[in-house]
Amino acid sequence: MGRFTQALRVQVKVIKALMIRELVTRFGRENIGFLWIMAEPLMFASMVGLAWSILKGPQNHGVGVIPFVVSGYIPLTFMRHSFAQSAKIFVANSALLYHRQIKVLDFIFVRVSLEAIGAMMAYLFGGTVLLFFGYFPVPADVGMLILGWAIYVGFVLSVCLVLAPLSEVSEVVEKIIPVSVYLAIPFSGVFNMAAWLPVTLRDYLMWSPFVTGMELMRAGLFGDAVLPYYDIPKALTVTFACLVAGLVLCRRVRRMVAVS
Amino acid sequence: MIYCRNVHKEYRSGRVSKSVLRGVDFEINPRDRIGVLGRNGAGKSTLIRLIGGVEMPTQGKIVRKMTCSWPLGFNGGFQGSLTGLDNARFIARIYDKPYREMRDFIEEFTELGGQLRMPVKTYSSGMRARLAFALSLAIEFECYLIDEVIMVGDQSFQKKCEAAFFRERDDRALLLASHNTSMVKKYCNRAIVLNEGVATMYEDVGKALKIYAEF
């Protein structure tokens, strides 16, 4: 037990150091620095939100188009970035593998956490600004919003744990990752509520933790204006299966990584 | 002590595979100075990377019972886009050492001055080696893994390294991969000759050098 807590303490230090390093290398120390991390999801979401509200009018299915799009796109960009950054992450960071206490899991964990923090900041900031101008509701149930977000983040992390080692051993997977994000969009609940769909389709979508996460987030945000469909046990089961597969794959592939 | 038990390493690229180490067995005792001899491609760097834990053996086991540096060589261990000092700060964090002391030490040992505030990718290999040595000395490992690199430094740096490793830290273990036979002769008490994936340990360095010369 003593050894385990010791190892845990080392990992906490490593993760902290990697986060700081990542922020400095990616965003630099100039101008707004690490605040850039929320700039992209925010710009993306606001542009699409604007375009949609012009195309479809301010209201659709009883909820505002802008908050609906913003609340969908921010998690989507988080997912997209996390997947994209998982590709070849071991080799990209191989200089760090010279230090034995740094594990490949740390790389994935750090990247996904930073993306998640960026997305949360974008959500909070974007939401607050839009709320001020009357384009965003006050969340009806913050607990539900957070629960949905946690499920979403958990699933993204576990998928990344699978994608990262696979991209290392297979060129095909590496090239397919960007495509897979677009394939994931219909299964991610970004554009629609499950309630707007036919029953059979909805049943299939319940297997996607993204949909459960998204529905919970939207329910937390819009409250009674939407009818959410979610299946938390299913989402957790799928996430857990992915997580186990990912951990096994990471361990196997780490043994094969050649560090220049 | 560090034990290597039946260590095999195979690299694979597509369908081509190459077996670099085929059953390496030896141990590193405290205070051991082990020279690693072998021709280019014999597996010296691979062995050092495996002992350092940078790569993992395909088969076999490496047991570390003392703290062991990362392989000190021309590359590795640094983030090129970060400055020397940023790298030092990162390493101080992950090895849990106070950064201030570390900075003072590397400023003194590397003599790189203002260059420490430049990205590491702008460094020459000699400057990188200075930084790597300074950082690893500041951490104080029980065993140092040195891949070829003392030779890249200039005279004054070589003197500093000699003093640091062979006088001030003569209680530490050292694994030194080198083509420089006079250096191995001068400093090592044992030597490994790597040939065809097999490592042979010689307690008599002179004998090892003689066999190595015959390849």
C-alpha cells in the first residue's frame, strides 16, 4: 500500500509538470497565453450558432437555437480535439519517455484533461456572456449538467485510450481518426435531442455514452423545455469496457515503442 | 544493484524484424564502472535504453534496486521547443528537486550563460550534452548511464565530467558505452563486449579490449 501511494504521488507530480509544460509549449507566454485553450471551441460554437440561427430562426423544437448549438458544439470540439491529439501521441512525446516516471497514460490523461478544462471554460464564459444578452438560459439543474459532462468526458478519455495505442501500430487507424470524428457526430447527440427521433433509432443511440451525456447536459440546461432520454448504466458499461481495452492496449503497445 | 535477466530485444518495422539483443545477463553492482564495447549497431545504445527504462525488453527482465539516470546521450530527455531553463524546471518538478538549487548548479556546471534562456533545439550536441550531464548530476543518481557522450564536449567540459564522475562521485555505478578504448581502460573496472546480440562480461578490462580490437 505504501508503494502504491508513493507511486500515486509521483504520478500527480508528473501530471502537474506535464500540464504546465503542455500549456507553455502550446500557447506560449505571450498575449492571452493559456486562455487560447477556450478560444477555439468558443469561436467555433458561436459562429455555427450564429449561422444556424439565421438559417433556422431563433427557436426550434421549443428551445433557442443559439444555446442549443453552443451547448452541442463545445463538447463536440472537445471530442474532436481529444481524438485528433491522441493520434501518434506516444511517438510525439517520446523524448519524455526518457524519464521512467512518465508513463504513456500520463500523456493521454493530460491532453484530454486540458481539452476538457478548455471546453469547460468556454462553456462557462460563452454561457455567461450569452446569458447576459438573453440568448442563454440559466441552467435548470446544474447537477444534471455536470453529470452529463462527466459521462461525456469519461467516454472521450476511454476512447482516446484505445485510439492512441492503435494509431501507433496501424497507419490506417491514424489516418481514420479525423474521419471517425465525423462518423461519431450522428451518435453524439450534437444536432438533435433523442426525443426528436424514431423509437427504434433512439434505442440504438442509447448505446452511445455521448448521447446519454449530451441528453443529460441539455436536460440540465433547458430543464422542462426538453425531454431527455438517457441510460446511465449502459453508458458506464460501454465506457468501462473501452477503458479496460484501452489500458490493455496501452500496456502492450508501450512495450513496442521505439524511442529515437 | 541492477540485474539484467535473459534480456532480448527485437525491433519490428512492418514485416522486417531485427533481433538486437539475444539473451543478455549481467548485473551492475554499486561502485561498478562498466565499459560497454561493441561495433556500430551491436546494441550498445539499445542496452542502455533498456536499462534506463526508455524502451522495454521483448523478453526477459530488468530489475532496478538503485536509482538510475536516463540515458545521457546526444538526444532524448528534452523538449526542443522549450528553453534550457524550462527543461530544467520540468525535470526538477518530475524528479522532485528544488528548482532554484538545480538552476544554480546547471548555470555553474554548463557555463552556457544566456543560452540557457534559448530553446534547446538551437543547441549544438555539445551544449545539449552539457545540459544533460548537469541535470543528471544535480539529481544525484546511484547509477549513471552514459551513451558515448563525454567525448562530444570540449577539453574543459571533459575535465569537469571526469572530476564529477570519477572523483566526486566514485561511490556511484556507471555504465559507459564508448568507442574510446583509452577512456574505458582508464576508468572501468569491468567491461562488456557486445557481439551478435550476446553480451560477454569481462572482469579484466584489458582482455575485453583485446577481444574487441579483434572484431
